[in-house]
Amino acid sequence: MKYNLLGNTGVLVSEIGLGTMTFGGGAKWGIFGGLGEKDAGLLVDRAMEAGVNFFDTANVYADGQSEAILGKTLKGKRHQAIIATKVRGRMGPGPNELGLSRLHIIRQVEESLKRLGTDYIDLYQVHNPDQLTDWEETLRALDDLVSSGKVRYIGSSNMNGWSIMKTRGISQFHGLHAFKSSQSYYSLAAREIEREIIPVLQDQNMGLVVWSPLSGGFLSGKYTRDKQDLQEDRHAKLSFPPVDQDKAFAIIDVLREIAEARDSTVARIALAWVLNQKAVTSVIVGAKRLDQLEDNLAASGIILTPEQLSRLDQVSSLPIEYPAWPFLEGDDSIVRKHPIM
């Protein structure tokens, strides 16, 4: 297992992390998985044996069950784990039981600590932005948690580039602890963060934690154009994250060819592509079964050749958008013809 620095924290996290959205269940979250403590424990133990030290959860996953199960599976091994959890989502029917207010954050960190069975959280992430709460309010509350020792580091999730920079500016201006990482959706079928988010993270020396690197399993290799495995299929029930299927199938065609040439699997090569991106710190994988986890873990250490990376880039690259296209390398004649530019 390879380990990468989490931004400028000096903390090393495994390049593959275990996501726990499959832990627990219930009417809303059961679609992602419904693993109990025993089955979840098998996954956690195997992940740790393989060198995984990064575990990601959230207070909303299975209405808190995911945190509780993860905490139980790590009992006696807490010091070996980097636990990341999140706050923002609705945790009850009341008007203040969601968001990024000081009231909600302080209440929820105590609940998460209790469920996880620990007295500190390594990485506490805002799950999504909150349009109703001023960022200074949120950042001061998070700063207090770091100062108190209940949280080691704070991170963002699902935020655009300008919002990340705005929060960094607020933190710097007021002398507050700043976000050390961003947890973002990134895969061969979803490369939008390359436009602005990745450049911001690299400029600010922040970590990038990737969620859904297989686009909700669509890039796992079980799908083909003529026959989609719809039995117990999550995409048939809930298209999350959304996938451009025509483009994804073209990507899968190339993945399958490379996988065959490497005596590997489609899922491993898809994960390896993400792991081969310089900005990536850790890739979160989720699993319901040990064989799924084993296949994902095997992606660690796969180095794709320049030719293979080029083929995958060509089939998956984003269209060039303004303001990038007027200044493409070799296209300076456009500027010369139109001096106003």
C-alpha cells in the first residue's frame, strides 16, 4: 500500500481508503448496502491487513448506524486508523437539525464522537456547503473544535473552486484553522473537477480525497451496452451519481482492452487511472463483499503506461471550455488576429 501526505498536515494516509456507506441500512440508505457489524468487521479487518489506514463515514449514513458500526469494528485498533466523518445533513425533524451553524456543528460532533466510540475525529469535513450560514460562523465553530482537541483537522466536501478559495481567505484573515482537503467526486466518467477544483487544491497544497471513483459501480466492468446487470442494481433504482452512459460505455471498452492486456479487471484499471493522477491523495472504495474489496485493493500499485493513460485520456477527456480555448498552446494566432483578446 502506498501512503500520501494529506495536504500540508504531515499525516500519511493510504492511497486507498475504505468508505462505509454500505454499513447499516434503513429505508433510505439500504439501497447502498445494509452490512451489520459482523460483515462490516470483516471488510475493515481485511482493509487494515492490506495497509488501509483511512476510513470515511458521515453522520447521515444510515442515520448514524455507519459511524456506530465503524466505531465498533475499530475497537482496540483506533490508534491505527485515520477516521474521517462529515457534518451538514439532516439528523432530525427539527428546523435546526441540519446545516453548518455553530449550534448544529457542536451538537453533531458530540453525537459522532459518541457513536464512533472515540474522543477525537481525525478529519472532520463539511459534507456540503450551507447557503444559510455565513462561512465565518462555520469556520469559527470548526476552529474551536480543533483547538479543543475533539477534531484534528478539518476538510471540505462537494465544494466548487471559488468557495474553497473563499474559505481559505476567511481562515487566513481571521487566523483560523483552514480546510486541509477536499472530498470530491472524480472518475474517468466524471472529470469536471479538473477545470477549477484540482488547480485550486494544487495551488493551496490541499489533499484530494476521491469519492465514487467507479461512478457508483458503473465502471466496475459488469455493464455492457447490450446487457446491463439490472438484478439488484443500484443504478436502476437510483442514478447516483449520474452517468453519461454513452460516454461511459466508450470508456469501458478501452478499460476492458487494457484490463485484458494487463491480466487485470476493468474495476482495477479504472481505479488505477484515478490513483495515477498526481493531485489525488486517497481514493475511497466501498464494498458489500470481501471479493469486491479484494479487487479494489489490488488496484494499489498498478502503474499505467503512458500509452494506456493516453488512450484513457482521449476517450474520457472533457471538452475544452471558455476561457481556456482562446489560449490553447499553438493557437496564439487567434490572439494576433483579434488584438482585443
